[in-house]
Amino acid sequence: MLDFSIEPEFQAKLDWAAAFVRAEVEPLDLLFPHGGDPYDTRNEKARAIVKPLQKQVRAQGLWACHLGPELGGPGYGQVKLAYLNEILGRSYWAPTVFGTAAPDTGNAEILAMFGTEEQKARYLQPLLDGDIVSTFSMTEPQGGADPKEFVCRAWREADEWVIDGEKWFSSNARYAEFLIVMAVTDPDAPPHRRMSMFVVPAETPGIEIKRNVGTMDERESLDEGIHAYLRYHQVRVPLDAMLGGPGDGFKVAQARLGGGRVHHAMRSVGKCARAFDMMCERALSRRTQGTPLAEKQAVQQFIADSWIELQQFRLLVLNTAWIIDTQPHGAARTQIAMCKVAMAKVLHDVIQRALHLHGSLGTTGELPLAHWWMAVPNLALADGPTEVHRTTIAKQVLKNHRPAEGLFPSEHIPPRLEAARKRYAHIINDSALSGRVNA
Ligand SMILES: Cc1cc2nc3c(=O)[nH]c(=O)nc-3n(C[C@H](O)[C@H](O)[C@H](O)COP(=O)(O)OP(=O)(O)OC[C@H]3O[C@@H](n4cnc5c(N)ncnc54)[C@H](O)[C@@H]3O)c2cc1C
């Protein structure tokens, strides 16, 4: 039985979170609006505001809700997390204030699963405490959607691994305390066994940030963004810097990417709902040709379509969360890919309509809509492009289907009609009964 219900005690926590994010956290979005601001642990003014807020979140038992108790989180499960993340998705800063900011969430999971005790003490605890940030360094300049194209190498020399090559879009590297790097350790192995994962301290000699690339929504100049174009110049790390075994790079990456994708989708529900609320307010407030916009049929269609799409998406995300909570690891793979694909489309369509209904004002920096709209393409690319996830969905779904046995499809009507006639021959051939039958 599908069950997305939550008990009143947790609803009370959600109510607290909603009021808290609106009153205390959303102001941070206005005071510190740049892409990297939540990750810049050296910004003392921002930290002086954030630290006490994080304390309040902990006191409510809402800190790092993606984590189980073994890692210091409450372990509420994904359905509850989905409801909370909807609230956090309304604000850029909220994930940082609630200890659920990507990519640190996924990196923490990797360290927890594959790190040594020393690595956990040095990096995992401060990461979970929100005192440091980290980077996931996988994509390469010549290819991101297909990791089989990666060429950044790592080889063993005596008691060290040596990493050499380039990485592209390693988000937050300029603020990171450590990087998790995927590199080819065995070029001749089968495609999914060629790579391994390493944890690399940021101060290790040989790491060069060639450029800090900015996306259009980050309001940064060309080379002052947060996505590092990196060069690893024969960077040396000890043998235990490898996370998992040699050739386990794909396995380790998958351990983090599924969670990251569904958490983005949960937050996107909240952002979409906020854009939708703005659309409705505008429709009721703005008048043209004698009536509010809300009375124009075209505007009503905008609102109806947006509401349908938002509700469908929300149910998809909740259903995915419920599958993760109730079924074995990996059972939600197709659902997660569905969330990933749907997220970019629904956000695009709803934000576009909301922006459009605000007219010229919608296109400006005086409302958040244009900024959100510029971030939509990121969601269709980060953690893998839409096309790749569609392929995953189709492949999984097709496993439940078989080719037709003969020349014609199994739904071909002539043989089915023939079979139907045979099945009920005793009735349709009974001349004592009246009635017309498909001849
Ligand atoms: C905001 C943001 C943050 C990111 N952060 C990180 C990070 O922290 N660490 C990291 O390692 N990477 C990060 N990335 C990179 C991200 O993972 C890649 O952008 C993504 O994997 C796609 O790779 P690419 O950009 O090289 O695009 P490409 O691989 O060049 O793909 C370009 C386009 O080709 C098409 N295409 C590709 N493959 C297929 C296919 N199989 N079938 C049909 N069409 C296809 C799609 O239209 C796709 O959009 C980030 C990206 C963004 C936008």
C-alpha cells in the first residue's frame, strides 16, 4: 500500500521549518546571493548569521535529515525528507542551514561507506558538522555524460597513488577542504572496471585551478564562478586514499548519485511551488482590459497546467521516496531517473509561465524568477543529462516486455477476433439467440 502520510509530531516540525525558512533563512538569499556564498566558509559575516541558525535546526532535530542515526542524523527516511526538502527548496541557503547541501551530502555518504577511520575523523565529522565543504571531481573537459570517455589517470608508485589529468566543473573546489576524484587506474579493464575513486586533501601539491567557471545563474563574471576547471599535476596521495577497491569507481559514484538526484527533485518541488504561488498572486493582482488576469482563459490554462504538472511531479517524488524507504537498495533506480527527467521539465514550464505572467518585471533581477529560470538548464545537466536518464528509464521498462512472437503485434486484431469467435462459439453459433456479432 502506498503511504505518504506523516504523523502530527513530524507535521509540527515541518510547520516550524516552513516558518523558520521564511523568516530567518530567505533573508540570506538576498544578503548573500552569489553562487558560492553558502559554500564559502571563510565569509565571517555569513557564518555569524548561519551558525546560530544551524544550532536552532539541530535543537529541532532537523539537522542533516538525509543521514541515519549512525552518522548523526535522525534517520527519518525519504518520505519525511521529501516533505522537508520541499520547504528547503524554496531557499538557496536553506540546505546549508539544515546540513543537507549537495555535493557534501553525497560526499559524506561515500566517506562513511568507503573511508578509513582516519579519513572519517579528519573529514567526515567536520563535513557532517557543517564546518567544511567538499568537491566531487568526476566530469572531464572532453566528456561528462559518459564516464567511459574519462582519461584522467592514476597509477601506483611505491606507497602512493599518482593522479594526473584534468577535471571540469568540479563545483566548490575553491572552497573545498578535500576533493573526491575519479581516475582511470586500469585502462585495459572492461569499461565499468577502469576507474577508481580517491579522496584528495585540497592542499596536496599539484592541484591547479585553471579557472573558476560561472554558470549564467550565478551572477559571476566569466572566471569567478564556483565550478573549477582543474588540473591534477601528478598529485600524490597515500595508498589508503583510494575509496573502495581498484576498479570500484563506478560503484562508489553510484552510491552517491542516486540520493543526490532525488534530493534535488524534492527541493525542486518546493521551488516550483513557490513560482506557482507567485503566478497565482500575479493573476489575481494584475488587471488588463477591465478584469484581473485570473479571469482570462489563457491565464487559467497556465494555472491549471502548472498545478497538474506540479502535483504529478510531487506524487512521483513521494512515490520514489516511499520505494526507497520500503524496498531493497536499487529498487528505485528507474523512479529516480524519472524524477531527474521530470524535474527539469516541470521547473522549466512552471517558472517560464510564472515569469511570463509577471511581464517585464518577471525578466528583471527585482524578482527571483529570472534567476531561477537561468538555473533550470543546470538541472537538466548536473548528475547526468536528461537523455541519459531517459535511456535508463527505457532500458529498465523494456525489461518487463517481450518482442511479438509472430510477424504481427500481439494486439493484432484478426487473430484475436478469430480466437474470440472460438472462445464463445457455443453462444455466437446458437441460432436460438438473437444479436449481432462482429463478422
Ligand atoms: C551546475 C552544474 C554543477 C555540476 N557539478 C559537478 C560536480 O560537482 N562534479 C562533476 O564532476 N561534475 C559536475 N557537473 C557536470 C555534469 O555532471 C555534466 O555537465 C554532465 O554529466 C554532462 O556532461 P557534459 O557537460 O560534458 O555534457 P556532454 O557529455 O558533452 O553532453 C552534452 C549533451 O549531449 C547530449 N548527450 C550526451 N549523452 C547522450 C546520450 N547518451 N544520448 C543522447 N544525447 C546525449 C545531451 O543533450 C547532453 O546534454 C555539473 C554540471 C552543472 C551544470
